[in-house]
Amino acid sequence: MLLEWMMDGHAILYTGLTLAFWSTILIVGICYTIFDLGFRFDVAWFLTETSPFMWANLGIGLAISLSVVGAAWGIYITGSSIIGGGVKAPRIKTKNLVSIIFCEAVAIYGIIMAIVISNMAESFSGTTPETIGARNYQAGYSMFGAGLTVGFSNLFCGICVGIVGSGAALADAQNASLFVKILIVEIFGSAIGLFGVIVAILQTSKVKMGD
Amino acid sequence: MGNTAHTVTGGDDQRWPCSWSDQEHYYPRREIVRILLSLPSSHDPEQRQYVTASPYWSSTAQVPLLMWSSKSLPPLASPLAGHITSMEELAAYLTPAFGSGPHTVLLFLQDKLSKDDFTLFGGVFGNKQESAFRNLEAALQSSSSSMTFPALEWTGESAIPSLLQEKLGASPLLVDADTLSHLSLNTSVSNLLLINLPYCSGSLKSCKEVLSDNDEVMGKVLSFLKAKDVSYTAIYTGLQPSQVISRSSLLNQQVGRTLLQAPGAVVRPPIIYNMSGAPCIMLWAQSLLISLPSSSEWIDLAAESPSLSRSMCNSTNSMLVLNFVNYTLSFAMSQRFYPVSARNWFTLDSVQLQVHQTGQTGSFIGSRGIYAPAEYSFRCQSVSSFRDALLIPSNQNTTQWRLNFIDFQIQGFGLSNSTNFSYASDCAGFFTAGIWMGLITSLLMLLIFVYGLHMIMQLNTMDRFDDPKGPSISVPQSE
């Protein structure tokens, strides 16, 4: 069975890529160490030389895209179950749309946060770390962090609601009284997306980019 | 007649370069016309100049001269390829070489010698074992110093013996390998030992054998002298060139290509400040350009050589003060231990420029961008105060001053008795900030793409309810 797994093209590709990546890192690291060039590995240089705009926009992009991935995944899981279950039990169609709406809410959180964060991005005129100033760096990193927070929370929230919704649809198809109980589970799942939004708002509350 | 339009590089040579001869040597397939030039050996400079300034009759007679010594010969920049050394240049070189004290000079004078002999018989095409000059090569390599003049001008008769006689103040003593053993050398006076070697014109032996025999003779003589522990200088040259190419006027073409190597730029040595005998601070820059507030032109300070008074260096601080005629440029460096990285780093704290005339001073802070571990040197292609500035003006009035150091390398600590820079920590890293930013975003997007692609690629159609033996699905065409 290992042989069958190895014969799988995906596995070979991923193994190869992972091996190439880690061996590059390892060899570069070893060379830097033995030639006493470790001082050139400078994380502070990286963090101060990369533009705060990159971080801010990465945050905005990740906020919306990861949320949408979560929502899409959830809808895909729930939707296929509703459609499949609805063949034999058409009555479940209307009631189970609420699961789809819970998944969609996650995407709405994402886009709202993305718009809120992108409104904070302003231009500044510095070019060196001293002239850019600490406030702009803080703004860039906060926006990145907020985007990451809301994105990943919504991603997992969406998946969670989707799987629970799928189970709810199929259970409803079997036994109509189960649906309301399962809806409570879905509500708990949906709350975690909201937590992400709240934390992201807190992160960007002190952001002030610009001169 | 006039001069042709082709350029002469190497302006110190008053003659036209004899480019055709070199070309002939590289293309032996061409018919080589051997004409024994019998130019009047005139010492009249004007007449000589008239003869050789003609582009249609260029003198191509040259004889190589190899010189090696068990003592150290004065250094001379190796002659540029294609440059024909004149007798005056040789005389000017031999004067300091044989100036002080008694010398024993061995002159191996072969009847004829040209560069072609080395090319043909020297095993230069990868067949070293067939070389006819093995002892010569060994002697050149094992000598403490050697000097080669690949093309010494030859104007009818060899002036080498008379030149050496004049420089050494001793008359030549004709010896050969056998009589040398019976000779007792008086090393307190200069001796000129002349050994005549034959060439292969008309002899029964092949050229290679003749040259190999000559080489044997040279080897014997040199080993004899080495055994006697006599310090000698040996010269191997020819009375005439063995192959002479003459571009006589029947060709009547203009020379199109000169093969004279252009002299390369001389590289300045670094500025070294010594403290108690050992070098302490070193600086090198291709140019130190400064621009003052009043003018908009650049002044290159690296062209002048400064005095280094008022420089100081101790274990934590180094200050290099370059005192030029009108300016003073000083570099202040400091080093200390930084606990997070647990090593010593040095920074170029400030660069100060002072104009003597007006007394104005401009000072720039360099500690932000110019740093390196204290054992290493710092090197940057461009250290400037205005474009990707590593030097920041310290106050408002200094902003009108501008500095631009090109190919700048500095070291203020860690030099231990050697005048070489330590490893140069370059200001440019392997990846720039922009490359990192591009790499991060594109790798992130690539990761997302690969993840999505993986998910889609592992979607399969359901085959749980497939029944290969059952009836296949039929879609009726009509209602």
C-alpha cells in the first residue's frame, strides 16, 4: 500500500518539493554558519526594510480571501448534502437554507473587515526606517495581524458550520425533529467567526497610518 | 608619406608599433620572408626616427632577452604585449640592477634567437615533455627573481655585450662549459662570462637538437655556479633574430590593426595608518567625491595623497584623518560588544569634511548604515549622502554638502600585522528588500494556488454504485 501511495503523482510532487525546500534551507543555513556569516541573517533588517504597505495589503487580502474560502467550503459541504438529501426528502430544502446563511455570514464578516482595514491605509512620505516612523510600522503590522486573525477565524468557522450543516440536513431528512437541536450547534460554530471579527477590530483600533 | 590614421596606443613609445611582425608570429602558415636587415646602425636620432616613422617600412627585428638572478632584481612593470623595448630602456633598467657592488653576469649569447624558437621548440602546445628549454625554464622558476623582455629592438648588431661591459665595468671573458670548471672566479669584482651558443643554421643536426644541446650547456654552467655557491645573474639572448619579417614597400597596405597592449590603469594602494609599526586603519576608495554648497561640481580627493597626522586608533575607537591640501576628511569609528548578537560590531560614526579656506565643516552620521562585525572590513560600492544615503547630514546646514564615495572599503579594527583587508562585509546583501517582499507575496499566493489545485485534483466521481455488469445508462433521443 505504501508503494501505491508512492506511485501517486501528487505524493511524489509534494515530497519532492518539500525535500527541495528544506534541503535548500538546511544547506544555506549550514554554509552561513560555518563561514561565520550568521550576522547577515538579520530579521530586524527584514522587518524594517520591507514596506508597511506590503504587510497592510497582505492583511486586507488575506482577510477577504480566507473568509471567502471558509464560506465557500462550508456552502459546498452543506449544499451538496442538502441537494443530495433533498432528492428523497424535499421538505428539508427551505429549512436548511439557514445553514447556508450561517456560512455566508462568515464571508460578510470578511468583507466588512477588509473594507474597514483598507480604509486605514494612508500614504506616508518616508523612505528609510527613521523617516517612516514607528507609528507606520505599527499600522502595517496591525493591519496584517488583523487580516490574518479575521481570515483564519472565518476560514475555520466556515468549515465548521458547513460540516455541521451537512449533518443537520441529512439528519433532518431522516427525522424532522432533529433539526432544531442541531441548529444550536451551528450557532456555537458561528460565534467563533464573530470572535475573530471582534479581535480584529481591537487590533486595528489604534492604527494611524500617514505622516 | 605621412602618418597613417591608425592609432598608436602606449604613447611613450616614439616609434610605430611593429604589429605585422607579431601577426606573422601568430600565423606561421603565412609565408615568412627572411631578410637580413642591414640597416645602417646609425646613432643619429633624426635619421633613425625617419626610418622607423615610415608606415610602409616598419622595422620588425626583435630579439628576446631573458634575465634571471639568484639575487633580487629591481622590479619593473612587465612590458606590455607588442611593445618593443628600446636599448635605452634596457640600459635604464640595467643601471640600477648592476649599480651597486660586484656582480657575476653570465651572458648566454646564442647566434640567433627569436620568440618563434620558443613557440616552435618550447613545448608550449601542451607537450611540455618535448620542450627544448627545460633547464632554462627550471632556472627561471627556481631563481629568486627573473625579468623577461620579449621584444628587444635589434638594429643590425647586438649591443648587449658592449652594454653589459659598460654597466659592469668588466670585459667579457669567453668561457664554455668545460673551461668553467677550471676557472676561479673572483667574486669581489664584477665578472662578465660570455658563453657562445650555436644556432641551427646549416648544421647537420635538427634545430631542436641544437637548442636542446644549448639548454644542456646552460644547465651545466648554472649547476656549476650553484655548486660553487656564487650569486649570479644570467642573461639569455641572441646576437640576431632568427626570423625577421619585413613589411617592405611592395605590400603597400596601410596597417589596419595594432596589437600593442594598452597600458592598464595603475591601481592605487590603500591608505594605511600605522600605529607602533603595525597597520591599524585601512581605507581604499576608487574615488572620494565631495561637493561643496557653493559649487555644483565634484572634487575627487582620492587623486591626491593625504597626510595622516592626527589619526588615532585604540581598541575601542579609531579615527582616520586625511589631510589634503585644501580639505580635511576624517572618519571616526567605534566598536563595542552587542549582547543580543554576542559579538563585537564596529560602526563608522561620523564623516567630517572641513574646508581650509573658509573653515566650514560638514559632518555626516554613518552609524546607521555603515557597520560590520569588528573583525571584518566594510565595503560598499556607493557610500553617498544623497542617493540611497548611508551618510546622513547631522544638522540642517550640512544638507547642502554632498559626499559620494565610490567603491569604498574601510577597516578600523582587527588588522593584525598584515596589510590586507579582512573579509569584506558588503553593504549589499544577497536579496534586497524588494526581492524579499516579492518572494513572500508570490510564494504565499503559490501556496494557496497549490493547495486549491490539490483539493480539486483529488475530487473523484463516485463509483460506489457503479455496476459494470448491469445495463449502461441510455439517454433516449426521442421523448
